[in-house]
Amino acid sequence: MAYRRAARPLARGRELPRLLAFQLADRPCVIYSALDLSHGLLGTPAYNLRGYEPAGTLDILRNLILYAALPTMEKARETAGSGARGE
């Protein structure tokens, strides 16, 4: 995972993005990232932007969309197997 220069101190050597999932009725309904995801989709350089490099942004969003498309039973199996904590 590559971070833009301004985000590197916030990342503190993390290899995975820090995403928070807010749940409603035991289902994630909102995904939050403290670092910018929207500007990474544009792929343009920006001064002092705290976010991910464009390739990393695409990877994060692609994985979120693929996860959302999984059937419910498959999601439960993935979550149980990974030991996900919501970070």
C-alpha cells in the first residue's frame, strides 16, 4: 500500500489501509477512511493531500465492491476466516 507524502506520518508504517465499518443490523452500512480515497481515483498530483497513491486507491475500492457483491454466506465465511476486527 503506497501513501502520498503528506499521509506517510499518519500511516505509521501500516501496510493495510485503516478502514472503519459502521454497522446497522449486523451489516456494514458505511465505510470510513481518515485518509482521502476520492482524489486518488482521479490520479492527479496534489500538494499536501493526505491519502493513498492512485493504484492503492483503486485496489481498496475494487476490494470493497467485490466484497459487497459476495453472497451473505460467503461474506460470513470470509470474515470468520480472516479474523477481521473492522480496521
